[in-house]
Amino acid sequence: MKSIRLHEGKERSLLRRHPWVFEGSIARGRADPGETVRVEAHDGRFLAWGACSPSSSIRVRAWSFDEAERIDHAFFKRRIARALALRQRLAIHPQASTGVRLVHGEADGLPGLIVDRYGDVLSAQFLSAGSERWKAAIADALLGATGLARLYERSDSGVRELEGLPAATGWLRGDGATEVEITEHDWRLAVDVASGHKTGFYLDQRDNRLHFARWLRRLGLNTVLNCYCYTGGFTVAALAGGAGHVTSVDSSAPALARVLQHVARNGFDVATCEVADADVNAYLREALKAGRSFDAIVLDPPKFAPTAAHAERAARAYKDINRLALKLLAPGGLLFTFSCSGGVGAELFHKIVAGAAVDAGVDGAIVQRLEGAPDHPTTLVFPEGEYLKGLAILKSAA
């Protein structure tokens, strides 16, 4: 077994069971991509078993902090069984949705592995050298634990490049149609695991879509603007919440076509929906010039800041769209605004939106703080996993 030895004082994070070892912490030792290594303190004390990533600044990702544990096929069976047991305790599947995250990377003790279930199909991302090396064993363990026969790989994220890995997509186990219908609460939604965003859909927003529907019904709001709408999850939620008219904006024509399909699939009148193929920022500015207003607005933009180094530039982008949205929002209206940028923490995001409100000359009350669904857990030892954060803001009536 190869060893990685750390510089003195660099063992503190591993002693707190944080799973990452950065390049600068390593005094000596090397290994092949994904190879299991023994991570040692400067004096040779055992710290963790981890997977080496020679091309990444995160040089080692810890599998286990138990010296007696072995990283083998049985290890992955145990970790996957533990992850599934947590989801069963949360009672997410099938009560709330037939789409559920089964494995959430570091939070489930499986760094670099993301697995979502859409009906009878599993969709997985192998985003680290370690998960890539154990791909076959992981695939077998997933199908064995779930009893399913089909597993699609969506390892096409840019994160793979940082690991020195090429993109990889396609069926790992089984085959057939890649489009699946899932239920989410009382709604029916189509997901394509081959072409949809991420592993096929944004399951992390599941509970927030339900919150939005409930707020609209509670407040009796009628006109809704859904920005960065993708395939219309929040659009369907708005109609389920009693909205009389929803405008959905995205720069993807195929996604907008899917919005209208979802509206019809759920029994709503397509005439109540307007779709706009446009850049959101430009659309907001034009709507403001035209004197339009909306009772409720959703801002769910893509990741503006992948790391903290991009936070300053991202802050300007978040502030601009929130300023425009707050100006477009009718007095007493509701704004659901999000950031999925890991480089922008919840406190910073709050400050950004507050600054946008000052620039817009409006005030409001935060009536709910929003986060990812519970099958996307954030653990106590890995706070970096908290990437999705949001605010539900009720604009002052006067």
C-alpha cells in the first residue's frame, strides 16, 4: 500500500474528518489516479485511507478514517447501503417523488460520486479519480442495493477535467429509452437522463417548488415570472399554487418546449403560460422598460461562482438580477431567489440581495430561508457541501 505523508500541522482537517487533502499539505508520496493510499501525519500516524488524484489540487479524497477498514468491493456495498438507508428514513421515495438523490458525494462518504434515481433508472456521475477507478464495483453495488437493472452514466461535468479524466456518458448497465417520467408531489415531470442538466433534472429544488406553490396559494398571487426556468418545474408549481398566468424565461428553446409539455401533462391550460427564449438579464430590463410587473418572481440562475475566487464577479451578477427583479415585483409580491454557487455562502448571498434591495429602493421581509432537499445533505464535517441557498422575500406593500 502506497503512503502519502503530510507536512507537520497539516493533519488537523483530517483529524476533524474533513475528507480533502490539498496538494500543498503533502510532504511526500505519490500514487496512480484513483489508487488507494494510506494518508499519514508527519510522524507516520495513520489518518485516513484515500483515493489519489494526481492531476487535482485536491490531491487525496478520504474514503475512510478507520485504519482497520479495507477499501474493496464490500466497502462500497456498505457505503451505498448506508446512503439508501438514510433516504428511506427521510421517506422521500416514493411518498414525495419518484426522483430522489441516493448518493451525494462526500456527504455520504463517497467523494466524487453522485447518484440519482428517476423511476426505474439510475443516473450517476463519477467525478473523481477514486470513483472512476471503482466504477464497475460501484455500478454493481448500486444495482444490487436498489434491485434496478438500468444505470446511465452522466460523467460530463467540467469537474472531470480537473481530475485529468475525459467526459464519459452512456449506459453502464442495461439500455433502452433515456426519457423517464417521474412524479414530484402531485405533478408529473419528464426527465431525460442523457440530455437533461446535471444527471437529468434539478432534484435539489424539489421541496422549494412545493414551498413556492404553497406560498402562492397562501398569498393569493396571480401573475408569476419564472426566470432560468429550464423545463418548468417552478412553472408547474406556480400553476398548482393557483397562479393565473406564468411567464417562463430561458435561453434554451428545447427546454421551453418542455415547459409547455409539462403544463399540459399536468392538466393546466397552456394558454395561461407564456414562454420567452431570451437572456434573463436582458428580458428583465426590457420588462422594466415596458412597465410590466409580477406578483411573484423566481430567480434560479446557473452557477455564477464555481469557487470562492469567482465570488466578487458573481456577486455583481447576482445583485443585478435581484435588483431588476425587485423593481419588477408588485408591492406585496413574493421573490424566490437562489444561488447554487459553492463560492457564495448564505451570509454573502443575503448581503448581495440586501444590497440589491437598497439599489432598487425597496424593502421587504425574509419569510423563509431555502436550501436543498434533504436527500442532498450537508454534513457537520463537510460544510462545503452546502451549495444551494435561497431566500423567500415578501416585498413591502408600500
